[in-house]
Amino acid sequence: MKAVVLYYPGSNRERDMQAALKIVTGHEPQLVWHKETEIPSADLIVLPGGFSFGDYLRSGAIAARSPVMSDLIRKAEAGVPILGVCNGFQTLVEAGLLPGALMRNRDLKFICKDVNLRVDNADTRFSSHYEAGSVLRCPVAHHDGNYFADDETLNRLDGENRVVFRYCDEGGAVTEAANPNGSQRNIAGIMNQRGTILGMMPHPEDLVEPLHGGTDCRGLFESLLAAA
């Protein structure tokens, strides 16, 4: 699988993502700087986490207007799979490729810890190696991960089965206590209508091999590899 990882001033997870993809796929992803105007042909494009442009204005707002984004949007329209993690999710939302908004965490504090995610839709190119309802552990590290959308959008996401991951407890129950940032309906990851773009706040790249302390998130990358 040929993958490309975009990165911006302030990105700090591009190397982690590059390493995770290489571990699972056996191929070294190509890093592409935000000032490039053309993205090489690839089976997957990833927008990693970090604090692009210092999170000025809004998280992901400036990154969404970088030169590379014009070609990203063209490739998104052509159906190239795209994964946005944390700041990458924020950038996809700011670019209009995913609905909603990512706001300040409910408690107005930076959160860095492991959380539990329930796989609500296992019938996607991002989650096919999981079973629906299964629970995985995944790290989060963000200050602006509170997912917000109006009721019409939330109902559409639910009705079209586009919520891939929700915050839950160890038993899979979606509760307020298991929600780390106040995201509406405990949403942790959503995809576009075509199922080709996934945005998620947790960092799956940080739990793919035993040295990470677990392999719960390896299935996401294995799913992408199988789809490719």
C-alpha cells in the first residue's frame, strides 16, 4: 500500500504515523510538505496530529488553506481514501470535507490519556478488521476535541451509519463519564457519505505494536491495507 502523510508547521505526529504505517504495511510512506501543490498518487493520504500553525485562529483553520489542500480536495472528490487524526480531523472539518466542528474540550483542559472506543460501524475500509460493538483502547492528546454539530447533522450521521467510533467505557457502554471532551453523542470518529474519508480525534498510530503497550489500534491500519 502506497501512503502519503502530509505535514505542516507545528505538526508533531507525522513520524509516528509514518512509523505505524510502515510497521503494518511494510512500506515507507512519503512525507509531503504543506507548500507542495501536488500530492503523489497514493492508496491513502493521511493528515496527522499536532498543532499546525500553532492552532492560531482555530485548530486546523490555517492548515485547511495551505497550498497542498487544493490537490487534497481534488483527490478526495476522486475517491482517494483519506485519514485525518486529531489535528488532521480538525483540518478536514475546516476544509469542509467532513461536517461539524471541533471545539474546546468541555473542561477547557488539554487531555492526554488512554480512552476506550466502541466500533459502531465495522463495515468500512477503516474498521473492517474489527467487529461491530468491539471495544479498543486508544490514546488521546488534544485540547480542541469536543465534536459539535447541529441536530440535523447528528441525526444524518447516525442514520447513515457514519459514526465509526464512539467514546465508551470498558464494557462498551456509551456514557457521559466515558466522554473525555464533551463531544456530542460521544462521537470520536466520523466518515464522509462515500465512506472514503475518516476523521478521528484519538491517535491509533500510538498503539499498533507491543512496544507501545498494546496493539488495539493495529486493526485500523490492517483494514486500510486490506482495502487497498
